Amino acid sequence: MAEIEANHTNARAGDAAGLAEMIARAAGQVNSGAKGLPPVDRWNPPFCGDIDMEIRSDGTWFYMGTPIGRQPLVRLFSTVLRKDEDGKTYLVTPVEKLGIRIADAPFIAVEMSVTEKDGEQLLTFRTNAGDVVEAGAHHALRFVIHGENRELKPYLHVRGRLEALVSRAVMYEMVELGEKAEVDGVVMFCVRSGGVLFPIMPAAELEALSA
């Protein structure tokens, strides 16, 4: 444990690459050739404190006040992200759990493709961290009306408790695919993907906004 703490101290004093190297080594990913995501939900390490890492609302990652410009580093950090029941987000390895700050969502959905699967429309999203996610029964879309200006903010479930905020450009593409449908007795403006209907807002409210 003393060696881990020493490595952590060195990483704090160094750059994001040094932190990434420590995390990759602790997670057993360096030169492992392993495919897929680490099983962070099965790890139960001790909490080792917060680090000066932040994911801002535009999806940019910062470490010690400096943007992390290297995409492979962002990808590595993203694979060991976990949001716990306390509502906080952590970098998690088998040996330690480090708290970080999230301004909104940890990911941004930056691209969307529209295809058909089993006769149903399928929306597939790519995040800024490289995840490819099909919206449907296992990856829900939810829509929030935010702030005094009633801004529409869509979120896509990525994994665990982690979500991606759908970028504004992609949101406009998605809304173009919307339709009206009755949900629990209310006519809603919705979007379909993977055989699932996701309500966006009451159709009457949308018409009032458009008026």
C-alpha cells in the first residue's frame, strides 16, 4: 500500500500521463492486450481521496488545471470511471478509488447514426471518449428541461450510472426523427430507438415553445 501511495503522490506532482501510467499499472492494463472494459463495478477498493481532475460541461478533461489533450489518456481514464450510489464519480482500480469532479455528464454524445435492426429504427451514438452505444432497452434516453430558458438536454445511458449528454448538434438531428404518441394518456413528442419509445416532452408544450 505504501508503494501505491508513493506512486499516487508522484502522479499528483506530475502530469496526466504519469497518472494514467499509474492507473493503467494498477488496473493491470499495461501491455495486457485485453479487450473490453475493466470490471470496475466488481472492484471494492478503499477511497484514497479526491484528485484535481475535472470533466467540464463541454466534455473537456482537466488535470491539475491543464486540459488533457491526448485522446488515448482520456480514453484510459474513461474506462475506469464509476459513479457510485453517493452520486459522486470516481476513477476506480482494484487498489484505490479517487474522487473527481463532473460539471454535468462524464461523456458527450458527439455523433449519431440512424439504421434499422429487426425492423425497428436504431439510433447509435458515439461519445467523445470513443464509446459506441445503441439506444434502446439497455441504454435509455432521458430528456431534461433545464434552467429559466427551458433548455432541452438529452442524456444517454452509457454504462453503470454513467451518462452522456447529447451534444446540441446531435440533439437537433434526433429531434428531426421525433413523432407524437400517447404515453399514459398524454400526447407526447417522442423518439424511437431499438423498439423503445422515449418521451421528450408533452406535444402541447412543444407546440407552445414553437409558437
